[in-house]
Amino acid sequence: MYQQVKKALKENGELMVMVDDGRKYELHLHNVKFDDASKTIFIDGAKELYWINGEQILYYWIHKAVE
């Protein structure tokens, strides 16, 4: 799932992920870094730094405004 999320974020600029404990995160291309060696995703949330094990992502989705 790690590689799929990385690719989808590059293609769409932002997306949402849900990890195995039910937490949801919003990823933006400008504040996310990927560590391919450990399959860890780092999110700079301005006030807090989050890291996600890419193997624990259950699914992701892209949210877009409906016009």
C-alpha cells in the first residue's frame, strides 16, 4: 500500500489515508516525506510531526469538491 499511496499523492497533490487503528490522516504533497527504506511516511503538521508505517495503511481516498 505504501507505494500506491506515494504514487497517488504525487498524481493528485492530496489524499486521505486510514491506518489499521482507525486513525485518518490528510496528506498534502508539500508537507509529506517518504522514506522508502523503512516505508515510513512523515507528515509535518506545523505544530506536530506525524509518522505512519506505510504497511499499516488500510486504504486511501481522494476527496474533491463536487461541482
